[in-house]
Amino acid sequence: MTDYIPSIDLRPWFAGTADGRRHVAEQVDHALRTAGFLLVTGHGIESTLRAEVRSLARLFFLLPDEVKARYAVSVGGRGWIPPGAEANGYAEGTVTPADLKESFSFASDDPTGDSETDEVWFRPNVWPAEVPALRSALTEYLGRMRMLSDELMSICAVALGLPADHFAAYLRHPTFGFNLNWYPPLRRVGPPEPGQYRIGPHTDFGTVTVLDREPGLGGLQVFTAEGRWVDAPFDPDAFTINIGDLMARWTGDRWRSTRHRVLPPSPDAPDEELISLVMFFEAEVDTVVESFAPPIGKDRGYEPVVAGAYLRSRSDAATVTP
């Protein structure tokens, strides 16, 4: 089933010819109608930068817990989200054990000048003093992620039969969340509880997710339209892309916000530990998301929602209350 999630080369899009851009957009439309996931190559982000960020992140996660605790926050904060703080299954109404992961979370920190908005959405990021090189490497990476995400939104617009700049009006001051996710080895976390995963089954909440991941036995699985869990294909040169619930609503369910999960650590690989770099790219907080009418959208049954309020409610739902 690895062909269920296609791999799409973005180089024809960046080359700028009308035929090339249309072909890429058509492939993306098909992938998001069927799987809700795709891989993209030809994105132009160097493997050396990705490897540097991952290596520096690993230095942080291998620090003693009492050091990491200086940066501890709850879900939605900027800093270290410790083990036991998050259960993604909660967001879809399933009571599950906490996810077997740790995260260090960052977000957009470019203030708008509105103090109330900035306090919630654009606070300064927190940088671990113990890994000083992380700040410059990750700042560069986030800048590249922003440019790629803008291009992906342009591709999405063309895929919907709209002008390439259709979503630009909602992305002048976008929010985004970014997680360094660490999945510790079995030897550290112990045997998982029944129904416990590195990340429990869920759909993403927002617009577009850009994932840089490592392969493993305890890796990513996607829930197909036919009701089966399948392993997501891996290509070291590719990013894994999917849309969230907000974009599915925006398209009137033309595109799928697909359930996915990260498997628990496998007893066949007790030393396996993985790091994912996850960009959650979102529209501006005051964007009113209303489903496109047919023939672009498939269903206008959703009530309009305000992006920021919707995202906050979903994030709060995934938080484990002590």
C-alpha cells in the first residue's frame, strides 16, 4: 500500500511553466482527495540543514530531565512538553494513555502590535541555553519552512482551480506551530500500556502540516479511506505533507484530513529513538474559514469558524490535565 501515498516532485512547479505547475497541482489535488497525505521532493531544502537541526535537537532531549524541566510548559506553550502532558487521541474524543513522546515547541514570534493577540499567538520563543547552536540553525530552518509552506498554499489554490495567490490574503501574518518531537526508546519508557502510542490516532487541527521524519518500526501510520492502517512510505529526501481539519472544512471535504498515528516503540527495536521536525502552518488568527461552494467544495454543511479560536479549542482538547 505504499503507493497509496504518492510522491510528487515539486521541481516542475518551481520551474514556472504553466503546464508544469498545472501538472503538480493536479497531482496534489488527487492525493488530498484520496489519501490526504503525500510526499514532496524537489523542495530545495538541503539535507544538511535538516540533519543539523535534528542533531542539535537530540542533544537537548538527551539532557537530564531536571535540566529539561527548566523549560517545561503545557501543550500550546513554547518550550519542553514533558512525557505525560499530551494525548492526541483526546482531541477526537478517545480517552487514551498519554503519548510516548517529548516535544520542544516553537511558534511564530513576529508580533502584530496588538498586545492581546501577541500575548496568545506571537510570544517570544524560548531557546535552551544548553544547546546554543540550536537557535541559529532552527531559525534558518523555520524561515525555509515558511517559504515552502507559502508555496504549498499556492499549489493548493491552483489545485482548487483558484488563482495561485488566493490564500495569500490569509497568510500575511500567519500563525504556525513547530515541534521537535522525540520518541524515546523502549528501554527508557518501558512497555506501552494498552492503547498507548508514541502519538495516538488523531487528525491534525489546522491547515497544512510539513513533516520531516525518520524511519522506524515505531513510525508513522495512516488510516485509509477503506478503514485500514498502513505504514507511510519513507524517502530521506522527501517531506511528508498532510492537511488538517481546518483545510478540510475550507474545501467542503473535497480534501481529506486523515487520521494518523505513530506506533509505540517496538520490542524488536528496544533502542530505537526517533526525532521528527513538524511544521503546522496556519492562516491568520482572525481568518473566517467558510467552506467553498460546489464545484470547488463538496459540502457546505460546516458553520464558519474563526481560525484562531478553532485551533485553540483543539489544542486544549489534547492536553492531559494532571
